[in-house]
Amino acid sequence: MSGVVIVNTTPYEGQKPGTSGLRKKVKVFLQENYTENFIQSILDANKDAIVGSTLVVGGDGRYLLKEVVDKIIKISAGNGVAKLLVGQNGILSTPAVSCIIRKYKTLGGIVLTASHNPGGIDNDFGIKFNCSNGGPAPDATTNDIYKLTTTIKQYKIANNITCPIDKIGVHTFNVEDRQFTVEVIDSVQDYVDYMKEIFDFPKIKSLLQGSAQGKPFNVLIDSMNGVTGPYVKRVFVDELGASEKNVRRVVPLEDFGGAHPDPNLTYAADLVEAVKNGDYDFGAAFDGDGDRNMIIGRGAFFVTPSDSLAVLANHLDCIPYFKSTGVRGFARSMPTAAAVDRVAAAVGKEIFEVPTGWKYFGNLMDAGRLSLCGEESFGTGSDHVREKDGMWAALAWLSVIANTAQSVEQILMDHWAKFGRNYFTRYDYEECASDPCNEMMQVLERRITEAGFVGSSHSAAGKTYVVKLADNFSYMDPIDQSVSMKQGLRIIFEDGSRIVLRLSGTGSSGATVRLYIDSYEATDVQGDAQVMLRPLIEVALQISQLQKYTGRDAPTVIT
Ligand code: VG1
Ligand code: CO
């Protein structure tokens, strides 16, 4: 029998969840009671339902994961939680947590990840709460959690409970007069079972093995030493018959092997090289927690996430799941290029434009209005769960390829020929000084919202753009009417081209500026995005005075 101790504590500043949970340096989480405070605040934000509840707990394998799982077990026991479902060794991908919350109808889950941020003792850790729909908590809940962190005085902990989380099975404990159960579950089983329901595995398998088209379709799947390693092995090797040569970096490492586990052209450059120089038809990479994806074709032909979303929207009939559920609407985050809007118009579906962050898609999915959505930041997913889902996206692409018998590049060429092309690029200026970046955003907001800016002309590299609309994006959720203000500065021109600027809400130090450029061409679809968008990029740099405020001549990452 274990007793519960009430420990006195004092609040820490800055425990405010950002775009997707609380992300800080590991050393910040290591401060006395810092992590305990936040966990207790999550439980307190659910206080009416917490006693007797079940929660899912898991994370991406990064440094500090096991220690924090242990704290969650003890604090949950101390607060009357009845049961935890914990991934073996704490390992669960973010989409798998969402899947498990929904499958076992739990009160929610705690996801331990800083996603695409680097890991290890000198890097980042993160904690996020997901609700009973499996999705990241909405702003109202994260605001409640934050408020609680500012006044917390004590937390309740059952210190004597130690649970071997490396052993799959049911572990029961007596805590005061209650029974407390920790069920350590296989990290991948539920998720893999679900993927087999959603997709036609035999069809994808015959694509990979070549029995359909003759020649094997050679894939290279890169887990970037993140959490998807065991999922990739189970799905691609065990189920789909790929060989060990078709997968790389499939062992989750606490520091991701020193890599930045963000699947983009910069941080996954070695996958791009391997596909470019090897005999591969398809490459995919996933981020630390498995919710992001990058898709490339033969010769490392790059599919922008905005195009990926539009292509999938146009081919959902290739995926058995949608045959049974039907296809509802589509959605994208505001900075995501509007390619999917054109598909929605063509197929007569609703389209929603939401702020950055997956939490904004949840209500629409729960209300049955949204089937497929995505973000330009390498996020794609559907209403099968309430998180974006990297492996789902790769399997969706392979389904389209198996059905159309076309290469990735041909699929894109056909798409652009039919719908035209939204050229898109994103410039990231990472870890800049915060004060000047905040000032830049304030100055820019004032400038673009003052009288006379709408209608003004801006020229660079021989092109002139006339402003049609400029604002700080705000969004009213069509389901619960909640309003989210100040979600990014946008300047929309007469020809539909857009410049968007916002500050990242996932960084753990300094400020990261994101500049997004989107421009549509109906017929000139074969160009190079950086060349095609050059004039608009120049205009964006002029209007924002970005170089002056950040002191940077060039972005850290170009997508
Ligand atoms: C970034 C992306 C956003 C994404 C978020 C979480 O946020 O822009 O689209 O939803 O990361 O992704 P921000 O605020 O840094 O721009 V993940 O894979 O880190 O959970
Ligand atoms: Co992620």
C-alpha cells in the first residue's frame, strides 16, 4: 500500500503551452518541481473528471522521457487516476497516442515530445495534453492549465510506486484505499492494426514487391532516429515486405543521433541525397514524434506539403477508409498554400482555413465536417485520428501511386496541368533575438493596417503587386464560436498572391520568424519555386524590413 504525499511548491513563470504544448530546454524541466507543477496543473485542469479516469502516456524517446513518465505515474496515482496506458519504455508516437485515446475512450493523454526540436541533455523536452477526442487540447484548456501553473501551491504524489515500464503487462498498486493500474502496452500494435483497417495493405505490398507493375517500387523510409523507427519496421518490413535496405535511422535515440529530427530539405538533406543518387522511386521522412512527413519521388523530386495535401484530396478514393466514411470537407492552416482550395472547389467540398496548429482542426472533425487537412509545415492527416500523422501520409501516397500506376512526379504534373500550381516557399529565421522580432511584428502590423496600405503598389524584379487585403489573421471556430486572434500577419494581393509573417510558437529560446510566400499560376507550372517567387520575396523583405530587425541576410531554412 502506497501513501500519497502533498508537496508544497511555488509557481514557475512561463509555463504557457505554445502552438503544441509546453516546450523548453531539458535543463528547464530539470528544475526542482518544474515538471511536477506542470503535470499537476494538467490534472487540475481536468479536476472534475480525473478521479477514476484513464489516461494514455507516451512520448518520442527523447532524453528525459522515462524520468517524466515515472513522475506522471506517481502524480497520477496521487490524484486518484484509476489507470494509465503507457507505451513500452514510454514510447508512443503522437498519432499513436491519438489513436489509443480514441480506441480505448480515455479521458485524454499526456504526450511527451518537443516534436521536431533537437533532443538530448542540452536540447528540448516538451509536454502536451490531449483531450478525449485524441486531439491537442484547445486554447481554452491550455489557458486553464497555464493559469493553474501561475498559482500552484502543492502537488500530490505517490512516491512509493515504481513501475517497470519496459515490461508489457498490467501492473496494479494500492494507493491509500484505491486500486491504481498501469498497463504497459506494445507501442505499435494498436496503431498498426488501425493502419491495416484504413489502407489496402496487400495492394501496397504488391506495389513495393513489383507483382503489380512488374518492377519493384523501391522506397526509402527515414525515421530520423525518432519515434517512428519501430512503427516503420513493423509496417514496412514486417507487413509490407520491404527489406532493411528500404528503411533508415529506425532506432529511436535520446538525442536523435545529434540530428535535428525535422523532415525538410535542410535537416533531411542526407535522405534527399540518398534518393537522388540511389535507385529509389520514393522517399519519406518523419519527425521526432512521428506526426510530420516529407515526401519525395525519384530523383528526389520534392512534393511541397501544400501540394501533397491537394493531391491526396483529389485521390481519396484510393483509400478504403474514405470509401466507408465518405469524404467530408477539407482544411488547411492559414499559411498553407491554397492548392487544396482548388480541389475542394472542383469536387464540391467545404474548405476551412484555420490558424497554425493541429488543435484547430479537431472541432471540425468531431462535427463531421472535415476529412482531410494539412499544414505547410510537413503536416498531413485525416479524421482517422486527431493529430497529423506522418506514416499515414506516406501510406496514403503509396496508395495513390498503387492506384494510378504513376510516379510521384507524374502525379504532380497531372495535378498542376488540371488545377494550376500554387508556388510556395517558407523562409525560417531561427533563434533570432526576441525583442527586435516582436518590434518588427508590431511595426509591420501598424503599417499594413493603416489607411492607404490597401490599394498600395509594391514592385520588385519587374513585377508589381497591388494590396487587396492586409490584417492580423483571426479565426472564429465555426463549431464552438471561440475566437483566436493575432494568428499571423497576412498581405493578400490583387492576383491572389500572399505574404504571411508570424513568429513560431514551438521554439524554446529566442524568436523564430517564419515568412510564407504563396503565388498561383494557372499555366506556367514548370518553374522553379525560388525563381518564380523571387519578386514576391523581395517585396516581403522590403515591406517587413526583416533583414534590419533580425540582422540576418539569409534564412536558416528554406522550404
Ligand atoms: C510549427 C508549425 C505548425 C505545427 C507546429 C507543431 O509551429 O509551423 O504548423 O503545427 O509546429 O508541429 P510554429 O508555431 O513553430 O510555427 V510538431 O510536428 O512540432 O508538433
Ligand atoms: Co511533430
